[in-house]
Amino acid sequence: MPAHTNVMPLPEGAPATLREAFAHIGTVTAPTVLDIKIMALTEAAATTLYYKTAETAENPEVRALLERNGREEFLHAQRAALAVKAVSGEDFFPPLAEDNPYLQDGAGPIAPITKEALTGLAQGEFGGDALYQKWAENVGNEEAARLFLLNGKEETDHGNRLLQAAALLD
């Protein structure tokens, strides 16, 4: 099978790996256009991470909750791309999994489906809400702030769904 050739290049100055990108985003309080692009790429990658995790779920209710979070992660990527446009005027489009530079080495790490792991992921999603709120406060663009606040609210929804999924494992 030929190698996929439409992989989006990483934006100049972006972290090289998904793990580094997640770590970078967690340190940003006043996002630049580059930071918002990195967020779009990581949110798009999170779609795949959720779907791959859902594939391992034995409980169909847990699978459905994870898949719903995955669908919304791509919506977050799309909103981040719209924020790039609002802040800079530049068109930026979040890539599908096969074109995402952060997924070229596979879609790992995939979280195990345990009560503890899902609870830990939930805390990360709640932290995402706080991060988006901070970005909204500091981005200096009303439309980008509005988009970030929408994403943040849904990060809390994701955390709550993960807690719901964890409770189903009792």
C-alpha cells in the first residue's frame, strides 16, 4: 500500500510530537496563532484517540459515550481553526486523521478502559475547560473568545461523560 502523501506539514515552530503538543498547550495562557493551530491539530487528533479507545470498550454504553466525545473533539478542532481565521485572517483547516501530522506514528497512547483511567481522563477534560476559559480571557479577539468558551463548556461535558462511563464499570 503506498504511503499517504497528503499529510499536513506541522506549522513552523510547532512541537514535533502529539505528547509535546499536549504539554505545550497546557502551558499557554495567552494563545498566539501558532498555539491555536497546535490546539486545532491536537483536538483533531483527540477525535481519533477517543474512537480508538472506544473500539476497545466491551460495554456498548461506554463505547457510545467515548464516541460522542470523539465527535465533539473534531468540532473543537473546527472551532479552533475558525479562531485562527478570526485572529489572523488566515484560513486553517483541521486535518482528518490520515492527514494529521501528530498521528503519523499511530494513534497512541490509547487509554485503558478502567474506572481509574476514565476518571483520570475526566480530570484532564475538566482542565481543558479551565484552559479554554483562560484562552478566552487573553486572546484579545471577541469571536475567538466565544469559540473557546464553547469548546470549554464541552470539555466539561466530556469530563462528565467520562465519569458516567467510569460508573458503568462498577
